[in-house]
Amino acid sequence: MKYSRLAITEKAIEILNQIKAKNGELIFHQSGGCCDGTAPMVFEKEDMYLDDSDILMGQLEGVNYYMSEDQYQYWKYTHLTIDVTPGRGSSFSLEIPLGVRFIIHSRLLSKEEDKALNE
């Protein structure tokens, strides 16, 4: 069985598709900063500098999802579901002008998922 660390809600897919239609290729990067906490942020692919400390968690609707290695150490035992909620974040994430922001819902990985994804 194939396991994933990520999922995305239908509403978040709708917003992501709107952003892709307007901006082209995108990436998600999960913030570890002080202002947005651990908010998933979406940027045009060329607008975000990634380096060796960024870990690819998977893809959502063809969009790569990254987080820093430091963040990964906190989140590696969880499954993340990307969703949207009304309101504005304090970041430069591309959904902000639409009056929504991406959020995560998390749960611990099952024993089977943990074994498959972390060993």
C-alpha cells in the first residue's frame, strides 16, 4: 500500500486551481516563521529560494510541498491535510488576495504509515 504525508480538501483544490490559472507553476512551502507559524504558503515556483535544507514532502495537485528540515523534524510523524479558511494571513502567499488563507489540519501517522514513511 502506498502512503502519503499529505492530502488536500476539495475547497483548497478549487483555490489552488484558481491560483495556478493566474500564476502558472507554483510551490507550497510550510512556514516556520514567527508571523504565520506553520502556515502552508503558496508561491510562484521561481519566487521561492529552496536549498538543501528544504525537504520535499510530496505533491498536491501537481504542486510540490516543501518544509525546512527543522520543521520536518517536528512534523515527520504527522499527516497534513491542506485546507482553506476565510480571512487574511500576514504573508505573501498567493491566496491572500482571494480573502482566504491555507491552513493545515494534522493527525499522527498510524503505525503502518509511520513504518512505511519513516523507516
